[in-house]
Amino acid sequence: MATSNRIRGNRRDERTNPLSRAWAALGESATASPARFAILIFTALILITTLLLTLPIARAGSGTGGTPLADAVFTAVSAICVTGLTTVDMATHWSPFGNVVIILAMQIGGIGVLTMASILGLVVARRIGLRAKLIAASDTNAARVHGGPVSESQAVRLGEIGGLLFTVAASAIVIELAITALVVPRLLLEGFDPWTAIWQGFYLSLSAFTNTGFVPFAPGMERFATDPWMLSVLSIAVFLGAIGFPVIFALGRWLRTRARLSIHARITLMTTLILIAVGALLIALLEWSNSATLGAQDGLTRPMTAVFTSIMSRSGGLSTVDIGEMNGSTLLVLDMLMFVGGGSASTAGGIKVTTLAVLFFAAVAEARGVDDMEAFDRRIPNDVLRLAVSIVLWGASIVATASVIILHITKAPLDFVLFDVISAFATCGLSTGLTSNELPDAAKYVLAATMWAGRVGTVTLAAALAASQRRQLFRRAEERPIVG
């Protein structure tokens, strides 16, 4: 009897607890429409961050006033969407308060707002219920934003969401602190004082793992262009962030139990490694004799720069050379790498490597004359192909629309505009210098909207914009158009 009374008392406390009631209300909204909930939370965080960055206390220097609204909006979106594009000098423009706001925004944006909401709910309620699992599941699988049943043969099953949340929180903290410990000694050797080395080392480590690409010191990463230690450490951080938390979770499970890696993990790792290798080779071939980029480096540094640039084009956004001085052919290669981006449910952007892989598997199946897409002795259902095609179409439409508008506003060269627009959509952060060269406010808002759409996700955006989800009880007569 005492136990039953205690349980009822705990339930009453949960109902009367304002935090629990607020979490329950958010949970109901999230489970009703995870897509719209994600967009609502993302937009609210951007507005709060913008408000904080416009305060005079957020800007370095006394009596300078607050940051202009367009620059504050752009920086807030870039931080929350972990993009890394900037219209101000990140090393000198922001005060300690402003840098703290940006660090928090990068951390929240890197982990994912729905995952962060689920972690907060776990902290408040001290348990992970079905509603919280459904909220977090929407961050790990884009298919869950649609109504109706979703197959649980996923990279992370619904019953494993609690373990995934622990993996997200633990891996983010452990990886960021480990990278910081490896970066700080190098900054001390570079001449930074201990306090500056510690906070800027953490800032840079967080920026790398979340694939943001902000650099807190001048003149950026060029000072470490010949440093294999710094470039290797940051490349590892970007790679881990770009493969995605479900893959990190699957790798951790494989190390513990030798359980079979899911097809999602295998496709992500395989496609990522192939793109890094192919990208590095093409960058080296196209830029080897360019005296403004790789051509100015010695024979050992050039391959290292090519590999580093290829990894950063996945969404890392850090660069040791002037992207604006690269050949047009190289910019086009980077455009393609950035558009693909990293892994699903990762800190990276783009259409995702699994999307590209599914399209490739579909092309192979069509060439072989078979009905089913297959990979690693598994059959991939056709609804995944429909989702992949939708993602590519929405992504291309966003990039094309933004490019046309910014070309009209700025009259800048097409290859520069296209590069920075794709970098914004893919939340990469590499830039030809377009955003830092007195970009008109109208163009800043267009790029900010492109970053927002790229980070929210094309599938999430499409599902949220759908007026309603209804079940069609009939099928039309079939007729085949001519394709190709």
C-alpha cells in the first residue's frame, strides 16, 4: 500500500511540475508533427540567438553598439545550422559573451534540436518514454516525419533510442574534450597564452566536430597549412561528426558485441571513404600547378592539403588555402562534394551520402534489368528510392532558386555564387570570399534562408509544408510516360 501511494504521489508531482507539463505539451506537439515541431524549435533558437547577438555586450570593443541585424541573423543561422559562413571577422568581432552564445548555438545545432529536446526531457522526467523516443527518432530517420507506419529495420530501432541518446551526449562530450586536449598543446607552441589556448582550442574542436567551420583566431587555418598534427586531428573530428550519431552508435555496438553493422552504417562508411579519396585525387590533379593554392606548397604538403580540403568539403568548412583562388574546375568538384555532404543524422549537411548511394544502387539495378536494389546482401525497398529522389529534387530546387536571386542581387560571377550557395545549403562553410565582401543585406537574408532550409532538411521541410496528410482509398489506372 505504501508503495502504491508513493507511485501515485510521484505521478501527481509530475503532473503539477511546470517543467513536466511544459515537456508534455512539447511532446504532444512533436509527436503530432515532428517536422513542424523541428522547424518551430529551429526557428525559435535562431531568433533567440539573433536577439543575443544584436546586444552591444555581444560585440567586442566599448561604445561600438550592437551588431547590425543582417549580420546577427546571418551569424545566428550559420551557428545554429552549423554552417560556418560568416559576414564578419569571427576572430575580432565578438566579445566573450558573443563567443559563448555562438559556442552554445553550435553545440545545440550540432547535436540536433529534437535530440536535444529528448535529452532535456530525459533529464526533467528522469526516464525515456515512448513520446520522447518518437521525438528523437525523427532526428535519426527522415522517413519518420511522414505519417503512417515506419519499418523498424533501421540503423537505430525505436527500442534503442535511449541508447542512442546516451551515445549522442557521451560521444559529443568525449570527442570534443579529446580533440581539445590534442589541439591545446599545439596552440601553446604557436604562442597563445594558456587561457586563450584552452578556450580557443575548445572552440575550434567544437567547430570541427559539429562541422561548423568557425575559426576563433586570425588569419584562420592558413597558419597551420603545413602542420600535419593539427590538420590530422581536425580531420578526424570532422569525419566523426560527418558520419552521424547512428553510425557511431552502430560502431560502438559492434566493438562491444561484434554485432553485424547495419546497411546504413556500411553504406555511410563506404561512400564517405570513396568520396574523400576521389575528391582528394581530383583536387590534387586540378590544383597541383596553381601557384595561388597547392602550387605554392612543397611536395609533401600538397597531398596533405588535397586530402584535408576533400574532408572539409564534406561539411567541415575549414580551409588552409584561399578557395577563391582555385580553378573553376576545382570549384565544380567541390560543389559536387558539398552538395552530397555527410551522413544522415550527423552534424553534416547536404543531400547525404546514403542518398547518393541509393541512387547509384537504383541505376545498377536498372542496368542489370532487375527489380530490386541490393547492397551488402540486403534488399533496399523502393520507398527509400522515392525519398532519395525527393531529397535531390528539393535540394537542387533550393540551390537553383537561391543562386538566381543572389546572382541578380550581386552580379557576382556564377561559379562564386553557386559555390557559396551550395556551401550554405550543405551547411559546409567553405567560401570563395563572396560572403565577406560587403554582401548586400538582401543577399545575406537569402543565404541565411538557404542555410536554414539545408539544415532543417529537405524531407522535413517538405513534410512540414504539406497542408495535410490524408489516406487515398483508390488508385488511378496505370499508364507509362516515355523517360530518357
